[in-house]
Amino acid sequence: MLEARDVTVVYEGTAVVDRVNLTLPEGPYGLGLIGESGSGKTTVARCLLGLVTPTHGTVLFRGADIGAMRQPGPYRRAVQIVVQDTEGALDPRMRIGTAITEVLRAHRMVPRGTERGRVAELLSDVGLSAEHAARYPHQLSGGQRQRAAIARALAVRPRFLVLDEPTSALDTVVQARILDLLHTLRTEHRLSLLLISHDLAVVEQLCRHVAVLHHGRIVDQGPLPDVLREPHHPATRSLRDAVPRLPP
């Protein structure tokens, strides 16, 4: 469904992303894009979203070059992002229900006058009540804000979600709940997920395949068990060895 072909991004003479090739089929499917800080993970994601134009290479959505689309509306609806910093992603002056309604109206997802009911459905899908629609972001916990951000992304019925470190700012218990929620939503909505993380333990819960990014290049790629069992690059071994393990 979504494909990056030889994507390269050069900033000030330096290739921060270098000839990256990725393929994400129709869901339910999960691909983990992992690497240490500064490896280029978020830049790759921004290229897939059409927010950064590659210096070289192309991004294809169902065979069409997204950079050449004359009407990108369907693509914008099909591909959504959930970011790490929900405090920055949600307008602090806007109630949660209003933020989701704004998306529904901008993309004409439901008839006028039915937005409130649809907002309640979306909040219910992510484990929030209709009462949360009247709250401002600062009145929610970190996990509730993340759920609200996921509900807003689902408002346009996407086929593909980019999850940029969606649990790194949450405590361990809330992390597990958000990951369980994403697993359920992936199955129910048949979503394709690109999970960006430096934590293999998080990736393992949502993704069967993984790509390891190091200095802008993919140095390991394949089914997650195979990559963990026989890593080809020292960067992969370092990420694997960084996962804490409890003694028997």
C-alpha cells in the first residue's frame, strides 16, 4: 500500500536519510522502524506523510507518487500520525470534542449535526467516555491525551498510522494499556502501522517485521524474530542487548 523507494533526504550537504527502501502492505500489519536517537526515523516518517520532500527517491501510495498527486485529499485521509508529544499536538485552548469535530468537518466525514454522536463513538473506541469530549487537554492524564490523539487520527478512517514513539512519555502500566489498545484497533480497523521506536520490547508487541536504521541507512530488515536471533549489524545487537531481561 505504501512504499519508499531509494528515499534520500539531504540537509546542508549531509544525507540524514540515505537510500531507504520500505514496503508496508495492507493491514492488519505492523512494521517497526527502530534506531537510536538521530538515526533519521522521524525524517523517514515525515517523508511517508508527505511533510518532507525527498531529495532523491519517491514515496508511492498504491502505486502513485505522492509528490505528483494533483488531489492529495484521499492520501491525507488514508495516512495519519500519532506523535509522542500529545501536549503539543492537541490545542490547549480547544476541548477534545471540538478538536475531533474540526477534523470531521474539514474532511466532510459525517453530515452536519451528527458530529457529536461520531465523536462519542470515536472516544468509546479508544476507551474514553463521551464526557471527555468536554475536557481540555490539560484536564486529561498522559494516557488519556494519547487516547484522544488516537481518536482524532481515526476520525478520517485512515488505512495507515504512523506511530512516532507513542508510549515513550508514559509510565510502564499506561504504556501496556496503550499498546493493547493499538493492537485491538489494528485488528478491528485492519490498519497498517509504522511504529517508530528505539525500544525493541515495545516494537515486539505490535510488529512482526522490523527495519533498523543507523545513520540514515537501513542496516537490518526482516521478520522480527530473525533479526533478533541473527543481527547483521552492531547497531542491531546494541538495541537488542539494551532490552532489560528479568532473571528466571
